[in-house]
Amino acid sequence: MTTSTAARKPLAALAFGPRRPLLTGVVFLVTLACGIAQLVYRPLYDHVVRDPSYIDAGQWYRLLTGMFFQDGWASGLVSNLVLLAVFGTVAERVFGRWRWLVLYFGCGWFGQLMSYLWLNPVGAGNSMCVAGLIGGLAAVVLMAPSRYGVLPPLQLRIIALAVPVLAVVDTILHDNHGLPCLLGMALGYLLLPNPNH
């Protein structure tokens, strides 16, 4: 793909996965269903939220359920679903499905675990999963010139360079999205798609 084509469609040359984001759609629908259930029956949240007192008592499942329910309730659900739809679709198109699963749930679970152990013990949401996808996409953009011979637009490269800086700052500020994003960059680099397969 030429530089001018890459400028018009910056990620088209890096789209090695399936055209239809079926996996993103499935996770979107499951997360939506969990969010609606939480809004309809508010006590449900207390049984699924990442809460160290319950996790310490043996309810480790909360490190998983915390990825499907939202501590931001309706506004958190809407914003996180929009982010999932946008970045999930792009990441599935770039990485394919099995790499998407590793990035989304690997980074999300890591974020839940580090939140429980250190950063922000009580909470829930799939935003840390999406942060992992963002980190993975940043790695692809940064590696595109050397690995794929594609030069993404300058604005996209600047954004990709800003991702690790913002992730570090985020962690310093004791927010729990920076570490999953950094892990996403590392995994994204290790899982860079091979266009010949």
C-alpha cells in the first residue's frame, strides 16, 4: 500500500483479521446484557463488583465479573460500550480473533488484579480491557514502518507515541488503566500479526 493510500485509510494496510467484528459484537452484547441486568436489579452489583474484602474471603470470581459490570452505572455502561465498539472493531480487524481475546481479557484481568492488589481496590468495568486493546493498537502503529513497510499518518504515530507516556502518568496518578494499556503494548508487540499467514 502506498503512503497516500495509508494516509486516506491509515489502518487498512494493517487489517490482517476478519472483516466482520463478530467477537467484538458478542462481547459487546454480553457486556450490555450484564449492564442492563445491573441497572434493573441494582443489588446484583454488590455480588459481582471487585471488592477486596470478598475476594480475600475466596470470591475470586469477582476478578472476572468485574470486567462485565460497570461501577459508572448507566453512563459508564454507555461510554465503555462505545469505546469497545470503536477500538474492539479496529483491534479485531488488525489482530484477528484469538489475539483480540488475549489482549482484551488478558489485559482486563491483569488490570482487575492490579487494581485489587494496589491501585483501586473496589470497582468494576470493561474499560481496562479496552485499554489493553488501545495499547496493542499503539504497538502496531509504531511497528508498522519497520515490520509492514507502512507509514501511518503523522497524527496517528504521535498518538501512538503518547499512549505509553499517558499510561505511565495514569499509573503514577493511581488510576488503574495505565498498567493494562502498557501490558497491551507489550502483548501487541509480541502478537504482531504476520501478513503472510
